[in-house]
Amino acid sequence: MNWIKQLFSRRRLYSDLSQEIREHLEEKIDELVAGGMSSEEATYAARRDFGNAILIEERGREVWKCNWLESALQDARYAIRQLRRNPGFAIVVVLSLALGIGLNTAIFTVVDAVLLRSLPVKSPGELVLLSDSPSTGGQSGDPLIGRWSTVSYEVYLSFVDHNQSFQGIAAFRSGRDAMEVHWPEAVSGRQSERADGQLVSGNYFEVLGVGAALGRVLGAADDVPNARPVAAISHDYWTERLHSDPDAVGRAVDLNGTPFTIVGVAAQGFFGERVGGDAPDFWLPLTFQPEVMRRESWLTATREYWLNFVARLKPGVTRQQAEAVLNVQFRQFLESQAGAKASPRVQQAIKEANILLVPGRYGISFLRDFYSAPLHILMGIVVLVLLVACANVANLLLSRSAVRQKEIAVRLIAGATRGRLVRQMLTESLLLAVLGGGAGLLLANWCVHLLGAIISRDHVRAVTTAPGVLAFTLAVSVLTGLAFGLVPALRLSRTELAVKGAAGRSPSGLMHGLIVLQITVSMTLLAGAGLLARSLVNLEAQNLGFNRDNVLLVQTDPRLAGIKKEDLDGLYRQILDRVNTLPGVRSATIAYYSPMSGHYSTVGLTIQGYSPHPGENVITNLNEVAPNYFETLAIPVLAGRPIGAQDTPISPKVAVVNQAFEARFFHGQNPVGHYAWIGHDSQSPPEEIVGLVGDARYVDPGKSPEPFAYVALSQVPGFFAGDVEVRTTGDPSAAAAEVRQAIQDVDSALPIASVQTLPRRVTATFDQPRLVGKLSMLFSVLALVLAAVGLYGVMAYWVARRTQEIGVRMALGARKTDVLRLVVGRGLLLALMGAGFGLMAALSLTRLIASSLYHVKPADPITFGLVSFVVVAVTLFASYIPARRAAKVDPMVALRYE
Amino acid sequence: MKKPDRRDLFPGALEMMILRTLRRQPMHGYALVQHIKRTSDELLQIEEGSLYPALQRLLKDGLVRAEWGISSTNRRVRRYQLTAAGIKHLNREVSNFERMLEGVTRVLAGGEA
């Protein structure tokens, strides 16, 4: 049809029509005048005979309209005209909405990137994982008690052999391995460099459904005994390190001393099963575990639990079914391995052993673990902020409805129906909402940059232009438009009454209700933010159990320098001697890991004279430390002695434990002088507990301390430790260069992975609660400002409508203070109602964030009192301004008003 | 609420009368109304304006064509003219109408007997 042509010639058609109607009327008038009528009578007669010209013209135009879209477009044009007539109103509304929608979009962008993104693999919904815990490393215990979240190679193979529920089961090492890379041909000037490698089973890529961008990925044939050592590389590594070299396939590379051949590049965008952080640079078959890790084989070790697995469910099999089948096989396998003469303890452990399959769609994400709770809190907060913004806008629309009643009356007379009017009003609201949404996207973009700066080190690719985010923003905008637009639209369309002469009911009641809602929500938000802030203060002020000041941390990795195990003890001693002689160094030590590094290791143990409860998992955290460890970190020695230079490979083995250890296993009795087998079985001699030290927080400063044991690094032969801790006399960062140099002087091949001061690292562990605390405070204050502006607007409107009444009162002798009291009293009433409801809402809602609070009760009276005071003070101020204006009313002017 | 306009005619009747009138000769809106009123001896009460939406419908369906011109009384007028499609449509409508009228008449006559 030619309707497209018509669409463009529409303007012509319309002007022809109206001209034609004008001509018609003129011709008729001329004729009637010629017939002897006066021109006035003729005009009247012509109009009467013609009918309602406006309506007829509209009906004539409607003929050309093809569908609802056009009338919607017409509504939109009308709406734009309306808004342009009131730019101030439009700007205030759009800004309010931009704030509400923008914050929602910003937080959702991060939620989308961190919590909702599926792995970029084939049908991720079919995947299950043995564990989605982001902590790396394996469990330990002989046997493991309770849930197995890592398995030995032997158990993995038994699952593969008896597989019923899965299309495939692929194992991978839970954690990455540092690689020392040598390219035979000089790819770059440097001789050796570091990279990340991950050990995976041969079917890893097949199970995930990931192909190669170049060459091939690893296959089952690469992961068999005596296979040729091959590796696949990630797309990022290929483009960044190898400059997208098309001849990368077939290239030889030396990894941790073993020559591997690169067989291919994995598909672009594939980063493994671990979300957040870079992809591993190399994927290597499990068979090469001893070569890659440079340690004894774990392929035959039945007590090394080092593998996680990902499996793809067969169609029609649920995760629960697969889990049930797997657990039956699992216990049968454990029983067959243990044999008939298993001790009662082992039999009990087998009975309790279980495997829990978790959904694999989203992979393993450190970020999800870390940010899930705060993101939920923030999302809740911004939804409430949007609610406040909506109420604000609804109030603005309501206060304008008085002005618009005249316009609506005209449209009703011109023949508009009620439905049409509601549609028109809603179009205006939607237009405002979409404008607000657009502005909100800009704001969100800016906010995400700010958020991104904090979480960028975790490689979150959060962009507001992601399709999910855009859809979210659009949906939120439309819902918002409906939410704030519907009530005013329905009210306005009832203007029919007004046509009959009444000025229309005042929407004050509804407006006051909305104000109370706004104050309630702001109050709730502020209470929540106040609790988080107090909790943060508590966290930062708490005693961590060590003195963080003046401590420098330098990480190295002797394994990467190709140091032999038997030379380690000498190396450690050399490093410490060297560093200790530096000026400005008070003491130095080496440990497996340092506090707040994100690392920790947990081992099972047997304590002489301690009998565990049935099913008790006797475990402790363990750290291997050199002499001067407690002195360097200023962890107080409470009884006995610290680990010192007298503890050598040939002297009796010793351990030092913390207070939580004492409380748990010795019930307050002095543990010094007792013996324990820490992390090993009773075949080898036990450690003697020689000292008791204070509790130091190693992982989560918000958690109560756990049992912790320290053993002498020198008494664990061949143990690779790389954390050098140095206490300096002055600013620790000033000593950084010298310490680094001293370590490299000992062996120039020792790589320095990181140099950091302990105060800085501790501060960094509070980044997340600080971010959440700051943002929730900022958002709540914004909500309160919106509510205050809203209250101001409503009170100003109320005063304006009552100018006459106030004038009468003043004429009858009311004083200015009486008027002030009248208006402020009304504002105060609203504020108190809002604060009251807010207190009730906050009392029930802050319980939701209880797990994020540290040493603050969800119903903390100080926070609640302070917040109530702030809310009432701010709202009083907001109603004081209109009150002053009311008090200035001149009775004479007011009485003449209208 | 009052109905916006009284419909004394059945749907399509106005269009049919317009087409029939235009078949005789091209005319502008005002002349059309006057002609219809005159020929029906003022029996048909039509609002003059209601002609225009009907004309727009005919224009849209391509049954008539419109052109601006100057009338005999030296006035700028928009003259409507039947198209070939319009003639066909008119013939069909008229025969439909006659058949319907015949049916209605028979029923009415039977009702009297």
C-alpha cells in the first residue's frame, strides 16, 4: 500500500482539509449574508449547520492514521510540547529520575558482570561443579571428614570409570601454578618470564564445549602416561605475548624446566572455569603434574586432595539425581579401597563422606563470593532510592494537576475520552521516565567508572552498554513511568467534575501520604547506612593481634629460581642474614604466608591426650615460619618461647600455638609441653608445643580467631616458602628497594613477585566494607535530600493553596509565629509519622544486613537515635522555608487573591 | 453524555450518495452538501461537516481524487472527481443496496399483510 507515501504527505493532507473546511464555512456565510442575514447571524448559522468543526477535522484526520503507533506518536509530540512549556518542571523530574534510575543501572551493571554472567561455554546450564568455592588449594585429612570439595586423582578416575549421569567429567587443579617460561628462540629479549598454568584433564575442553581459535585444544590422548608434553595457550596470551603469531602452533617452550609443545590457542573469550581475573596462560594435561609443580607425583597419592571437577549432565538427568548416584559409587569406592580391616575411625569417615554438586553455570568466582552480599545490600538500597524518587515525581505531577485542570477541561470539551486522556498523561510520564532513564545511563556510566576503579583489579568487565543492562534500564524506566504516572493520570482524567465548575479536589492528602513514604524510606536507608558505618569503624579499630606498622612484605618464589630442596634451608638463612644487616631493619623473617595475604592452609592433627568428639574434624590453621616471626609481626608470646634459631633440622620438632588453639583443645590449660602431630600421621615424631602466642587475624578481620599452629620452617625439609617479612625502624616503604636488592644479591634468579607494606595490605582488606559503607551512606543521603526537596515542594504547594485562609487568620489577629507554627507543625507531623514508620521498617529490614555487621546490633539504639534526629531536623528545615513565606503573607493581598 | 452525532443514515450511505453525486460531475464539498440536501428534499438531516471525514475516507481508498481550483463564483475550491475504482465501487454498492432494499421492503410488506 501507499501508506508510507501518505505518512509523508500527511501534513499536506491535513492543511488541505482544514483549508477546505474554512472555505466551506466562508462560502456558506457569504451565501447567507447575500440572502439577507447579518454577518453575525450568518456565522452562527453556518457553524450550527456544520457541526463541531474541531471534532470533524480531527475525525477527518483520523481517517489517515493507520494504527495505534501513530496516535502514540501524536501523544508523544503532545507530551514533548507540554514539557517544553514547563522546562523547569521537566528538568527537576528528569534529574530526580536520572538519579534513581542511574544508581539502579550502575549497581545492576556490576551485579550483571559479577553475579549473573554465565561461563562463555556451550550450554552452561548443563554444567555442575564439585565445588564453587574460590579458595585454591586442597583439603587435607586422612581420611577427609564430611564433605569432599576436592578429590584425589584416584577418586576422580573412579568417577570417570563408573560414570552414568554425565556426558563427561573433567578434572582440573583447584588453583593455578606459577610457571617459569623459557622460549628457546628469542621471542623477546628476556631469558625467562613468569606465566600462569593450570593442570586440566584431557577432556576438559571437550566437556566445556570449547574449541580452538588456532590449532587444537587439549584432547584425551594428551593426558595419558608417557604422552608427549603439550600445552594449549589462552587467546589473550597468544595476542599479548605472542603478538598473534600465526606460527605459534608447534612451537616449543620450556615450562618449569620441561620442554612442552604448543598445540593450539583456545577460543577467544574463554578464560577457564574461574570468573574474575585473567585466563590461565597455559593449560597443561594432569599427567604432567610432577613436572609442572616440580614436586612428587600426586597422581598416585591417595591422600592428596587437589582436584575439582566440572561435569556436563546427560539430557534429562537432574543435578540431584546425579549427586545421589555419585555418592553411592563414591562410598562403595572408598570402602573397597579401605578394605575390610579399616579402623572404626576410617569406617565412620567413609559413612560421613559426601559429595555435593553445585550448579556450574556461573563457574567459580572469587568475586561472587566476595561481592555477593554487598551487591545485594546496595541493590536493595538503590531500589529504595528509586522509590523515593518516584514518590517525588508523583508529587510534582500532582501539584501540577491543579494547573492542568483547565487544559484537561478544554480537551474534554473538544471530545477527548477519558481513556484517551489517561493514555496521554501516561505518555507524558513515560517520556519523562525514558528521558530520566537516558540521563540515568550517563550517570550510571560515570558511577561504574568509580566502582570499576575499586574492583578493576579483579578484572570485572562491567559496562553499562551490555544488552542485559540496557534491557534492565529500559524496563526500570517504563515501570517507573507507570508507577509515578498512573495515579496522577487517573486523578487528572477525573477532571470531568471540574468542567461542571468545581475547582477539583485538592490532592493534598495523597501528596502528604507520599511524603510520609519518602521520609520512611530515607529513614530506613539512613539507619542501614549508619549501621554499616559503625560496623566499619569497629572493623578498622579492632585489634588484629599483630602490629601492622613498620612492616614490609616481600614475596619471592625460590621454586621459580630452580633452587633445589636441599639448598632451601641455606637459602633462607642467607636471605635473613643479608636483610638483617641492612640499616633501618629491626628484624626479618620468612614464612609460608603472611597475615591478610589471602592465603592460609588448614591441616588435620592429632593431639596427645585430646580425644575428639564423634565426627569432630580436628583441624588447625598452619604456618611454617623462620626465627623472629613473632618479634617481627609483634605477636605477643604469652607462655613458653617463640620459634628461634635453636630449632634446626636436627633438633626436636617444635610448634607454637595461639590462644584459640589453647581454648579449643586444652580448655584453658597451658598447652606448653604437650605433643601434637600437626599435619602428618603418627609415623613421624610429634611436635612439642613450646610456646603460646596471642591470636592474630590472618584471613577475615571480621571473623573470630581460629586455632592456629606455627611450626619451624627449618624443620620441614624441602618446604618452599616465599614471604619475607621485615620490621623496619622507619617508614617501611623506604626500605623496599634495599630489601629487594638484598634478596636478589643472594640469588639473582629469585623473582620478586610483590613488595607491599603491611599497613597498606590491611587497609586494602577493608576496601570492600568501606566501599559499601560509603556508597550506602551516599545513597541514603541522596534519598533524604530527595525527600526533603519533596517535603519542601508539598509544603510550598500547601501554603500556596491556603494563602487566602492564612490571610483570613492574620486578619483575625493571628501572629506570624502562629502561622509559622501552623505550617512547621504540619511538616513536623509528616516528619514524625515518616520517622515512626521508618523506625519500624528499619528495625525489621536491618536484620537482613546483620551478617555484614561487625560488633553492632541490627537494632543499635545510638544509630537509630542519631538517624531519627537527623531526619527530623532536615525535614523541619525543609518545611521552615515555606512556613516563613506563609508568615510573610500580607492579609490584604491574600484576601484579594483569586 | 450526548452522542457526538446523530446517525440517521446506515453506514456507507453517505459515501454512496457522495459517489453517486460525483458521478454526474466533479464538485467541491460545499456544493456536494447542497446538492445532496436539495435532491433529498431536505429529508435527510445530515450535519454538513460530516461530509468531510467521509470524503477523507474515499480519498484514502482511492475512490475519488481531489484538486484545488477556482469555482464559477471565483472562489478557491477543492473539487472531487470519481476515479475508475470509484465508479466500480459505486456500481457494486448500488446493486448491493438495491438488493438489500428489496429484501427490507418485502419483509416490511409481509409484516403489513
